[in-house]
Amino acid sequence: MKILEEIQSTIVKGLSTIYNHDANAEDILISQTRKEFQGDYTVVVFPFVKILKSSPNDVGNKLGDHVVQSLESVDSFNVVKGFLNFSLTHEYWKNQLSDISSDDSFGIHPRNGKKVLVEFSSPNTNKPLHLGHIRNILLGWSCSQILDAAGYDVIKTQIINDRGIAVCKSMLAWQKFGNNETPESSDTKGDHFVGKYYVLFEQKFKVEYAEWQKTEKGQQVFSELKKGEQSEEDFFGKYKNTYFNDYSELGNEAKDMLLAWEAKDDAIRNLWMMMNSWVYDGFNETYKNIGVTFDKLYYESDTYLLGKKTVDEGLEREVFFRQDDGSVWIDLEDVGMDQKIVLRSDGTAVYMTQDIGTAMVRNSDFGVEKMVYVVGNEQDYHFKVLFEILKRLGEPYADELHHLSYGMIELPSGKMKSREGTVVDADEIMVEVINEARAGSVDRGEIAEMDKQAQEDVLRKIGLAALKFMIIKVQPKKGMTFDPKESVDMQGQTGPYVQYAYVRIQSVLRKFENKDYGSYDSYKELNEFELALLKEIVEYPRLVKDSAENYDPSSIANYCYNLGKMYHRFFHEVRILTAETEEAKAFRLQLSSAVANVLEKAMSLLGIEMPAKM
């Protein structure tokens, strides 16, 4: 903001003129004045008190006088315990409204010439997208939009985890139990169809495991390995993965299938391509419904090969080392981590292998300065290891890697588990929030007068706004519970509440179709509600920049809520169409229009559309 730079530079001159002290503009800490104090912006003078050997009040008063005398836009100041509070003139705020209203790119920063790649969604092809994916997708999409508004060239991408043991489980289950059923023959969306067989594998495996526990071998293992008085239930609950790897017939078949896939067995590859195509059709439908697109898709089945090649090269450079069983590892104990496997003893890749290859091919494709990985916090350690490996491999972008870690999302009923089929599909949750919007909207408001198609479009916008806003407003690192009913509450901190502020403005402005609200040049004294709205609008560009730097779209969501809340209060407290003068009416109409424009822009960064009526 130009005025903040002017205040900073003026204080720098004041320090030099009054105290013969040299300072830089970045030394001047300035922020919005807290609501309990009078003023618009506050400068902290404490850092200079000791240096200048003067009291906070003395420093504040002298610098305050200097700024008021130097800048026409500054009306007055006050000093409260070392905080120098400035009030700007009403003329300044009027000019701000004029500038904002005439600037179509308000809040959009100039291109900075830097490229950033944002990876999000990145599903496995053995199950449909679910509620957890939705949080990932919404964080990734909104961060991409915010980074773009902050001036970056953004590449939106995902790595599709289309190979591995989990994918083989769904393939094996279909091969053994599917009887050539297809999504078409069963009238099932493709990703849901394949996910059904992933769950079926787990069900069959549980039966096999339960029967094995009763065998002589199972009891022998329990007797030899149990700790103290550990019960069979506790022991076998923890032994499940070892059983899968060492004894399970289904496990051996799945592992053999993975080896055959890596050996490019024609039959296995054909099965794999067929089932993955079903999943991709389903994914694309979900992405379309939620309103996201990608610039580039990467597939683990491609990138893991580059990862394996890089591991071989790293062995020669002694970045990695080989164990006696043939597996390849990296030792990170010198930086507080442990030894990490990068290639199994049978030569098959692990997730780390493909992530190494993916990072390298992306840099080759785009030459980005930054890469952002949107992945849940259960993978925090994985990304610490990945970033350290890439540094040791000498990758030029290694210092600009960021893991946008986020907490898990639950429903009021509790956690979800993919293998047990207890997840809530993304498609289902979108249908549910739209139905919640329908239940609360159809019979009242302007929507009741619309035709059926127009109603459905509005309900879609309201329902998706409810879903998106409820998830994005939570700071990413925090876990959260998503309640569909709560998300559509028109009186709560929700997307529909913000949308209603926008709709309320549109209802007022529709009376002026040519957008000629008249002149407000002679409108002199702004009231507290007008000033509050203007101050909030002016903060928007800075907020976009800060949100981009912190990879935190929740700040934009909460800004939208606060701005919407302030406008609702303004609407109730201040006369607009029946204002006391024509100049006051013109100003308030222009102010309302500016609020609507900022709300629409800010909500669009979150992937939320604004309806004209509700």
C-alpha cells in the first residue's frame, strides 16, 4: 500500500532530521490500528527508544508531528504506550474508493517472473476420491489461484499413483472374483467400481488371516513372538502386515502380480490399463463437478523408472548404499533422521523412488523455482526425507520445496478407512451439501421465482460454497470435522453467509442497471461503518500476498467472512437508497459495489462462485 510506504519513508526522514539517526524503511513496523484504539495505522516506536535515549511518548509525538506536517493524507495522530497511531483524512479514503472502483485488476499483483508448481489431489487408482481428497484438492486449488493472483506463473499438477501393491490388490480381486463385471454392466461409476474390489480384497484377506490364526503355524508364531501376557487379539492386530508379507496366499499373489507388472507382462499390463481407464473416467467426472483442472498429469508408472535410474547413479556417487539383501538405502542420521529405504531387495520401487523421479522430471519440464506438495500430515516425515535426498543429489530447486501439510478431516461420526469401505466418497458429499442447500432454500427468497434449471444452478453454487468454505476456512495444519448441515447455515461462518452478503448487494445495485450512481465529490464526513468497510477492502491486495507467502488460503476465507459480516451490519445500520443526501447515496452505492467486487474476487480464489440471487 502506497500510504504505508509513504509513512515509513517519512518516519525515516524524521529520524534523520530530528534525531540524526539513520534507518531503513523495513525497520519501521507498521500495521492496522487495533480496534480498541483510535487510528487507522500504527507504527511501533519501541525499537528506537533505547537507541535515541528518549521516552516512547517523546519519540512518538515528535515523529507524529513530523508525519502530519509532511503528508496531506494523514489527519492526526495519538501515542499510546509506545504505539504511534495515525488517522488518515476522509478525503484519502474517498480517493481510495475511487481508485479501487476504477481498477479491474485490484488485488492482482504484477507478474514476478517466477514459476511455482503445485501438486495436489494425487490419488491412487484403486479407489474413488473421498472427503480427505476433497480437503487436499481444495487446498491445492485455492493455493494455486492465490499464488497466481500474487504474481506467480503457476503449474497445477498431480502425480497419479497408478502402480504398486494397493493397485494390484484391486486388480487381483477383480481377476479372482469379478466374473468379467464392468462399470457399464453394473451401472457403477468407474472409480467406485474399482474401489469396490479394493474393499473386497481386504474382506477376503481378513477371512484368510482369521483362519490362519487358528492353524498350527499361526499358533506357533503367536507362542514364539508374543510379549508377556499379550492377548491373541492384540498380537494378531499388530502382526497383520508381517502375515501379509510372509504367509498370506492373497498377499503372495498380489506381490507376484506387482513383479509381473514391473516385468511388463502383457496380460497383467492389459488388465492394469483397463481398470485404470475406468478409474480415470470416474476421477474426471468428480474433478469437473468440483470445478478443478490440472495443467499437467504425471504417472507413477512413468516417474518411478527415472527414480530407479537416479538411485543407481546415487549409488555410484555414494549418496546411497546397498544392504546385504540387495535393498538400497540412504543414511540421514547426521541430520536427525534415520536410514531410509529407496529400493527394495527385489528391485521394486517404493514411494520415495517415484517421488525422486517425479521431482526431477518436473524440473526438466518446467524449470520451476518452487514446488509445493499438498499432502496430509501423516506424510510429514516422508517429505523431510525427500527434500533432504534431493539436496544431497544436488538438485537446483531443493531449497524451494514446500510441504503444505494439513490435518485429517473427519465426519461427526468419526474417522474413515478406505480398506474397510467406510470412507465418504467425494461425489456423495457433494450431492449431500447440494441437497442440504435445497432443503433450506427452495421455498423462500428469490430462488423460489426461478425456473427449475436456474434453481439447480443456484443450489449447486450454494452447496459447493458450503463445502469449500467450511473446509478452507480451517488453517491447514489443524484437523477438522466436517458437518454438512452446519456448512449451509446462513447465520454461521459459512460460504452461504458470505454469498448472501454479495446477493444482498446485487439486489440493491439492480436498481441502477447502468451503474451510474451519481457523484459523491461533495460527500465529506464518512461514518464509522463506511470507514470500516473501506479499511477492510484496502487490505485485500496485501492479504493476497501474505496468503501466497504462507500457503494459507484460510486467511482469505476468514477475510471474506469478516467483510461479509461488516457489510451485513452496514446494510442494517446505514441508509443506502434512502440516504440523507444524493451524495451520500452515491458514495454508499459505490462502496457497496466495491465490496461485492472484492467478495467475488476473493471467493473465486477459493473456487467459489457467487450467485446473483438466493
